[in-house]
Amino acid sequence: MAVSATAFAGAMKKDIVDTAAGDERFKTLVTAVTAADLAGTLKSEGPFTVFAPTNDAFAKLPAGTLDDLLKPENKSKLQAILKYHVVPGKIMSSDIAGKKATVDTAEGSKLSVDATGGSVMVDQATVILADIETSNGVIHVIDSVVLPTS
């Protein structure tokens, strides 16, 4: 029995924030997005491509870094880092397969994406799970937090 795509349409109603909030791997990311007041943006229409660091990725940061970034006085710095993980538009893995690209981030800098090797690299992070579709874009899970050069 074939199942039509419309049968799954109701299952894909969650936006990027709700999708991340429903996944234990992204507890730290959701905490950071909330602290940076970016939930509203990531719940908007989009579409967005989010390179989402896992809890383990945040744990790789130097000791005390995350706690420091979560302080209210560092909100603008946290916003810049998180926006560096967001690309306007929806980029699926099939769109970049076998290619290298530099993409504009919501933060304003450029992010390097390399899908020419055995794994997909986003700056120095590796994509460990791709193409989690949401109602307003796509999430690609990465193993490290990437930082803007500016």
C-alpha cells in the first residue's frame, strides 16, 4: 500500500525550535537560543537551514565558555555565534552533494561547506545527521560549535 506525501504533512508541522526542543540532543542549543532571544526568529516562516550543534558539541567548548555566553551581558555575542549556524533558505544535503560552497549566514559572515569528501564539513564541524525537515526549514546536526571569524 502506497502512502502519499500528504499523509505525512501533518507530522511535519513542527518548526525548527519545536523540533529541536523535542530532541534531547539539542537541550543546550535550545537553552542558548532562548537565552539569546532567537526563538521567535527561528519559529518564523523562514525557510532556514540550521547547522545544529549537539549537547556534546557544546561540551567541547573550553571550560566555562558556555556559562559565560549564557550571561545576559553576553547576549549579543551569543546571538552572533548562534546566527552563524543559520543560513537563510533551505539547503538539503542533495543540493550540496559533491560540492564546496561558501554560504552567507544570518550573522553576516560566510560559512564554508565542503561535501566533496567522505563526510560533509561545515567550517571545522562534521555533519553527523542531515536533512531533518521542519515546517520552516531544515536542520543538519553537527559535532562541534562553529565560530565566526569576526
